[in-house]
Amino acid sequence: MAAESSADLSLVPDSRKRRIEESEPDPSSSYEFTNINKLSDLLLFEILFRLPCRWALQCKSISKRWLSLISHPYFIRRYIHHRHSDSQQQPFTLLLQYVHNSEKTILVLPSHNSEFFTDSTNVGLDFLNFLPLKARKNDPFCVEVEASFNDLLLVRHEVKFCEYFICNPFTKQWLTLPPRTTSFVMVGFVCKPYCLDKEQGCVTNVHYRYKVVRIHSPAETNTTQLRMEIFSSETGEWRDSVVSSPRGLSPFKVESLHAGVVACNGMLHWVNTDEENKFIKGFVVFDTFNYAERCHYLDPPIDISPKHFAVSIGEFQGRLRIFQGGHGRNDAYNSYNFSVWELEDYSDAGTWCMKHKVHFKDMVSEHSEIVQIIKIMGEYELPPPVLFLAFDPIDDEIVFLQFRHHVVLCNMRTGVLKMAGELLRDRGKILSEVSGFLWSVPTKYAFLLGQPSWPTPVPPLPLKFDECPSNC
């Protein structure tokens, strides 16, 4: 309409000309057009409450006034409460980190109601381009996502020394932790609220304290002492610590490294194997906020298969879970299954309850390629090419699995497999029908990125630090 000047109206049909003239405001009419900047703060609040979170954040750049309004604690509280009243499930995104053609790649798998990621796609580290990262050529491991909590990520950057960033990829807020020297460690990231407000049953304001823990591999078998480096947001510093264990611990093996460190209930958990990496001995628990000098220990479930690996740990709505793939008394395809246990009680070395047991022969899918894989595995009596990735954070019965180069959603009650995404095939290779994994994504590289009603802020550290690491 704006492109049609008054000089061109002679070329416009009479019927459309009438509509154009009728749509133009009459200066002599009584209608008033109000500039949005003249609206009161309360009226602007009512408008902004109804915007999707991503749009509300973008509105901060309109003016200083809008930035002040949207950043105000009152607006954030009311926005969260308004979204809570909608009774919508919290969106999330599953990030799978792997190497493709010697480059770091991340498969993004958003939930159906995600606002920030809308499509399943393979991306590089471009969504972290707001961080001061310097990737080295032919070294895809110098930058890695190490852990996640809610909508925060812990990112490791290793060049001359080891540097960690805590960031929110939605708001692009970030901070840098004091650097450390490179070591053979497993890393945990745990957050815990120290202040929260509730309004009509809805948490409308929460502030977190957090710790990053670098756990050094035990130097000897059956050691009861663990060396750790612990960063605290309350001090802004790293602290070297020696933590005792009630059981003998083994040096980190493949099973422990692939399972990674899982944060649940404000505590860190990881797998302890025997010295030769042949069976699961138990699970180590470290409560860095309350018992920073001593670990707790959980025995495996009594009905777990200790000599059959493919053991992973994960979290579902504040409850620790174990996933184990295996087979029955023989290696026949029909006996292959996976089981899931849930921790009911931390006391007395743990009490577990089996939640699900799923047989691969009972799995079904509408996706033709998955059906073909299941059929061929059965014909050749091959072990099913399935790896655990993560538990769905919303649905108790859903688990994410890697099914060769596919990522699938498995309903553990019905055995139905649904396609979620696809990993890139290395240099365009097509997988052989009976081949095993060409590559896999260890559980430690699967991250659930939440999308709360309002983004989690990244508060500044209380103390500044020098550029050179203190332990160099």
C-alpha cells in the first residue's frame, strides 16, 4: 500500500481505489494514533508479558527505557508468573557433540515448543560465536562443551592452558573462570539455588550459586583419596582439595570417561569400575556444597549385570537413573535388551528400583531405515547398535538413543521408536548394512539445554583474577 503513490491511483481499479482511500486515516476524524512510547510502564508491561521470551529479549535493544523495563525484577517476576499460568511444558534442546571430518559438530534436537532452536540440524560451534574462542586447525578437541545446567553451558577452551566459560547461549551472557593447567580430569558442573521467591506456587525469581569440579584420576588402584580442583562462585577462586572415599577407587577407564559426571540433586555422580575395566563396582557421589571433604558411595542394583558394560547414568526430574544395555543367558539377538533403574534412597549405599526393561526384538518403528536395521541385526544375529544418550526431561517413559547414525526417541513402555535426528556421515560414506558403529556419541557429550520461562542470568564473579593460571 505504501508503495502506491497518489500519482499512481489513476492506474488502480475503482474497487481497489475505494478500499485504499477508505483505509487511509482522515486527519479530520476523531481517531487518535498513540505513540507506543507514550504508554505507561504498566501498560507496556501488559503488552510485553504476552511476547515469546526471545522477542521480549530482543525488545531490550529498542531503547534505554525498554531495556530498563524488561530488565526490572518486577517485570521478570510477572513474566514468569504469566508464562507459568499458561501450563505449557518447558521447552528444551538436546545437544549432541561429536567430531565430523576432523571438525567439532553439534546436532541440535529441539523439543516441539522450542523458541530458540526450531529445527533438527547439525551445526558447528557457531552458536557460541559470542565467546572469545580460538579454535586450532585440525584440533577439534581444543573447544568442547563440558556440561549443562538448565540453560547454562560450561565450555572448555584449551590452547596454552585450560580455560572455562560459563555462558547462556540464549542471552549471550558469559564469564571466564581463572585458567588452569591441562590435566587428565573429569569435570562436573553443579548449581544450587540460594535464594528464590514464590508467588502462588510459581518460582518467580531464583539466584544460583555454582561450582565447577575438576576430578583427577586416582593414581593407584583401590585408593581412598581423590585430588580435586573446585571453583566456587562465592569466592571466585579455585581451591585444591583432597577428598576421601569410603571405598577403594580405580583410575578412570573408558566406561567412566564415556559415562561422564552427572549432576543431580546438587551432587555429582560418576561410575567406578575395576582396575581392568571389566565390571562395574559402584557409583561415586560428591556433595560439594555440604560434604566437601568426603565422597559417598552407591552400590549397583542387585539385579544389574556387573560384567556387561554399556552402563550409563542420567537424571530425570531430580532422580538419578542407570541405563544398561545387555543380553540374557546367551548372546542370541532375541535376548538383547536394556534396563533402567532409578535411585530411591541414598542411604545405606543406595536403594534402586527397576523402572523399565525393553527387549530389542519387541521394538517397532514407522521409519523404514530403522525397521531395516532391526531386521538385518536379527538375521545376522548381531548385537543391536544402540547407545544411551539421555532421558527425556519431561516424559518418564521416553529415552534418547543413538541407533547407528540415527537419533531416536524410544518409548520404554510400548517399544515404539521415533526418528529425532541424524548424525552426519563421515565424508559422505553410506553405512554398510551389517557394519557396527562408524562413530558414536558418548553419554558425556549429550547435553540437555533447558529453556525456562526467563533465562538464567550469568552473574559476575565476586573477585577478579590474573590472566596467568595460578597453578602454572
